[in-house]
Amino acid sequence: MRTFHFQREITVARTLDDVFAFFSDPHNLEALTPPWLHFRIESLSTPTVGVGTEIHYALKLRGIPIRWTSRIPVWEPPRRFVDEQIRGPYRLWRHLHTFEARGEGTLVRDQVEYAPLGGWLADRLIVRRDLERIFDYRQARLTDLLDTRTASAMA
């Protein structure tokens, strides 16, 4: 199985603890997801997120209804967590979220390892572009919600 990697980062003008608290609430994921995905959280297996929590989502990917379940295998507040797809549209989806204090702000980094159905051709024609659009939207929403500055503007 061939895997692909995708990474984005942005510096947020908030403290490390504030940023991790924002990402610790799975309902904030709805605010960070583009409306064209019709994303909604259906249920959580635990009242608060931690190791072993499963999150069940519904969305539409290119108009096709998808059920997606993620599990949290790594939870290390306030530095990092990982969500992995256990049911969904990919052969593999592993999303590492890391948070690092940077001056008066926090560097938020998303690193995704994924394997789409259809392999490299699907990635080249569809999946990579979709991920870029989704994460572009996500960064714009983080700017709106958390008063951020991009990492490149901070350099």
C-alpha cells in the first residue's frame, strides 16, 4: 500500500493551553470543516476526548454520503494528539496534530499520512487537491476563530 503525506502549519496568536483546549473539543472540528462537506459529529464514545475515544462522523465527499470513525491512539496535552481512521473513505488515514509554543503564540501543525482508494492516480487527480482545499479552509477558519498569523508571516 503506497502512502502519501500532507502537512500544513500556522501560528496562532494564543497560548499553547488555549489552542489545545480549542482542539480538545471535537465540536470545534465542525467549525473548521468546509460547509461543502456537510460534516457533522454523530457521537463520541467517551464524554471527554482521550486515548481510545472514538468519534463518529457523517459527511458528504463529492456528494457521496460517508460514515467515518476515528480513534484517538495518542493524547498528550498540550503538545500533541493523533486521530486514526478506523472506518471511512481511505485505506489509511493517520493525522498527527502538534502544538508548540512560539513566542506569544502557538505553532499548530497538521501532518497527515494517508492512502486513498485508487492509489497514486486518485491522489494526483482528486484527493490531494481536495485536501489542499480543506486545509486552506481550515487555516482561514483558524484565522477567524483564533486571531492567527500565518507561520510565514511570523518568520
